[in-house]
Amino acid sequence: MFWLYHPIAAAQQSECGSYKIGSSDYSLFRYPMPDLINHDVHDVIVVQVNGKLQQCLPQTGLLALFDQMGLNPRLIAVEYNGEILHRQYWQDTVLQPGDRLEIVTIVGGG
């Protein structure tokens, strides 16, 4: 398991705590790591998601990463290596070592 700070929004994740910065409320969520037990250490790559390092298997697609993190692709926006990545490219995007992603959850309410 690893820890990832994420704006309060995604009820699907396992909430582990909360904190407040200024007028914004945040929760600490726990996401499962990909199954790396049966793979050699050289068979993994490291990417950065919301400022935290995450290991995944080579050739992991962006949609597979969302699935591993328990994220609903219809409710998120993605910045990929400093550029907004439009949804039409998500299916064809394969993670590379050192990629940087910022993932934000879209929240409705009033």
C-alpha cells in the first residue's frame, strides 16, 4: 500500500484521515499498489503521481493506472508531463519511466 494526498471527492477510495490547509479540506487516501510480487525489480518503472512516486509494470497504460488506483475516468482530469492530456489520448498513453502525472477529481456540489 502507499499513501497519496488527494482532494476530498472520491468516495471509492479508503479514507485514512483528513487535514485542512487554509479554507480547503483534504483527505488522506490509501490506494493499492500494483501486483509486483511476481516480477523482478528490473521489471518495474517509477512514475510520479500527484507528487508521490509510484511503481508500476512496464507498458502500463494510463487507463490501467486509473483502475489500479480505483479512479473513475469519467470523474478526473489529467496533466501528463506538464500538459493537459485530452481524454481521446488516454487509451493510447503508455507510462514511461519518470513520467509525471497530476490527477484531479471533479466534484459537484454546492
